[in-house]
Amino acid sequence: MTFEEAIEKLSGIKDQLERPDITLDESLKLYKESVDYTKTCLDLLKSTDGKIAVIKNELDALVEKPLNDIDD
Amino acid sequence: MKTLSLTVVQFNTFVKNILDAEEFLSNISVFGEVTNFKISGGNAYFDIKDENAMLSCVKFGAYDLSIKNGDLITVYGKVNFYVKSGRLNFIVAKAEAYGLGGLYQKFMELKEKLTKEGLFSEEIKKQIPRFAKTIGVVTSETGAVIRDIIHVARGKNPFTNIIVYPSKVQGVGAEDELVSGIEYFNQREDIDTIIIARGGGSLEDLAPFNTEKLVRAIYKSEKPIISGVGHETDFTLCDFASDLRVPTPSVASEVAVFDYFEQVNYIIELTKNITYFIEKNLLNLKEKLTSTSKQIMGDMKLKLKESETQTLMLCKDIENLVFTNLKNKTNLFDKLTSVISAKSPLEILKSGYVAIERDGKRISSVDEIDIGNIVKVNLVDGEVTAKIESKKNYKR
């Protein structure tokens, strides 16, 4: 599941919870689901952050190299 | 000494050989007054004389000769002795008015004529090549002029080719040789620039450089021509017709040959500059790259932060909604139970009301009871028995 899909699910849950005729059972079930989607979102963000850090290191290594070393 | 006895033809041939062998007589000018002038068969026959002598002259092809009896002229040419007639003739190559005045006048007339034709026009001047590899020089192969030209050229550039077309630069035949030199160099592909050069001299000396034929040859030349004729103060038609006039032959060489050493230094400097600018550009690009990548990284981080905030806010909203729901349900329940409990009989009794029974039956109207009846009165915390002493019906 992508981050956007998970966020979409969370928004859907929010909309459902705003319905005036929501039952307590439904509310509990949706709450449980929302926690799962929140976890998915945060996990995806954390993993993206890690990937960015790796790419940044590669880029820094390239940019910091003196010009003479690049031409080969 | 024994006297030789010759036939006439032997004698005349002998004389002719002596005259022909004398180089001095093959290119000489003589001046005198024209007399006995006549034209026959396209050739001009006349004598020139002074107070003491007369010389028989012939000019083959007299179409360009404009002299008449009485004129003082200078004839250029050579001596010819005719074996058959035993007569001596001066073969005229060129004849011109004698003296500076006449020459100068002719010079001015010719100059005016050729100017009108546009032969000296600035618009037709060709650019002198900046980097000539091979230079053709029309001048005398002996003398200081060619030495100076080569000396200057070698000093500036050891790799420039200097080709010399040896030419007479004064006297009979000079004009034709100068023209041939120009034509020769025009036929050679490798020639970039032509120099016509001669040292200083009198107007008469410079006469070949003031001829219409030479001017037309220069005009016709497809290669650019530099004229370095005479000294600074001398002006010739050759100067006017050429693409560039310089004061002396040395200057002609100076102008035609590019400075090799200067160019080498210039190229070295240029290379240094180019290297500097390339390095500077590379550095700029690198800085731009670094700042752009930093910006992208910053944007990424921001996007990540925003996403995190969005997630947490949604999560919080949901939590709030869930708890609000729960609270609503609890409130509803409380409200219901309080309503229910408010309806319990005990609750009514608590407020001081009583329930009356007679013979186990609940009494709810005065009509169901009479004075003297014994009833059970129920209170919240117990019961009492009572006797009815009076009654009043509100409805009646």
C-alpha cells in the first residue's frame, strides 16, 4: 500500500465517523482500522526518510569530489 | 699592322656585332628635339637632334605615340645597326616629353584619366591578408630593396615564404617586367600578397611606376598588392592603384608579414584565458548543482514533514471523533436511565406522595372510597392504616 492510499483510507474513516448515525460497534471497528493505517503511513514516511539519507550521502560524495577526479 | 680588307657585308656585320655586344647601348635613353616625323605602315619614323648631331629613330607600333616635330623628348630603347643599309637607327621602346615639367604634366593627365575610370577608387581596394604564408615580391633581385624586405620579414616571421620575381625597376622594359611579375604571381595559387617595391628616385627613374599599363595590371590583379615604391615623399600611380601604399619597401615587408612570435604569445595567452574561463564556468556549475541539490533535499524533507503532520492530524481527528461518539452514546444512556428512574413509583413516593389501597386494590378516585373505610397508605419507607373521615369530589 502506498502512502497516498493509506491517507485516503484514513480520510474515508474520518468521513464515516462524522456520520450522525454511526453505531458504537462501527466506531470501534473504524478506530481500530485507523490505527493500522496510521502505522502504515508513519512506517512509509520513515522508510522514505531513510532512502533520502542514502541518496543524499551519494550526492554529497559526488559533489564534494574535486573537479579533476570527475573526468575519468 | 696589316690592314684588313673586308667585303661591305663583312664590315657591316662586324660593326653590328660590336654595337650589339655593348650592353650599355641595349637599354639607354637619349633626349633631343623631334624632326622629320612621319608615320608609315603603323610605325613612326623621326629624327631627334640637338645643336650638333642628329639620331635616326624608329618606333614600331606608333598608335600610342603623341609627338610632333619640335617637341623635346626622351626616347628609351636600344641601338640597331642595319647590315643591309649600313644605317644606324635608334629603336624606340618608349618616348616621352623631356624634362620634369613635361613628365609631371603627363603624370597628372594620366592620373586624372585613370581616376575618372575609377581605377584608384577606395571601394575596390582589397584587404591585405593578416596572416600571409607566401608573399610575392616584384622588384630588382639585386640591391638594398630586396635585402631590406627579406631582412624585415625574417625578423618578424622565419616561416613566411618570400618569392622574388626579378624585374627591372627603371628604364626600358621595366614597365613590362613589373606587369609580368604581377601576372605571374596572380597565376600562382600559393601567393597571398604581392609587394611591388623600389627605392627612391627621380620622377624619371620612377617612370615605369607611373604607366597606364602597370596601373591596369594592378587593377586587374586578384591578389592584394602593396606598393612600396620610392621614399616617403614619392607618390606614383602604382601607389594609388595598389590596395595599400606604404612609404618604403621595408614598411611593405613590415605590413605584409605577420609577427610570428607575437602570434605565438597571443595564442598562449588565449589558451590560458580559455582554460581560466572554462574552469570558472565549471566551478559556477558545480556551485549551482550543489545549491540545487540542497534545495531538492530541503523540499523532500519538507514534503516528508508535511505528510507526517497530515497523518498525525488525521489520526488525532479520528481519535477525537471516536471519543466524541463514545461520549454521545454515554450521554444518551445516562439521559434514558434518568428518565426511566424518574418514572419509578418509589421516586414519586420519595417526593412525599402516597399510594392508597383498600382490600388490596389501588385507589385512584374518591368515588372508590366512602367515609368510614379503612385504607392502607403506602409511603416510601413503610405503610400506615387510616380511617376515612371526610371526602370531597373536585369534579362536582
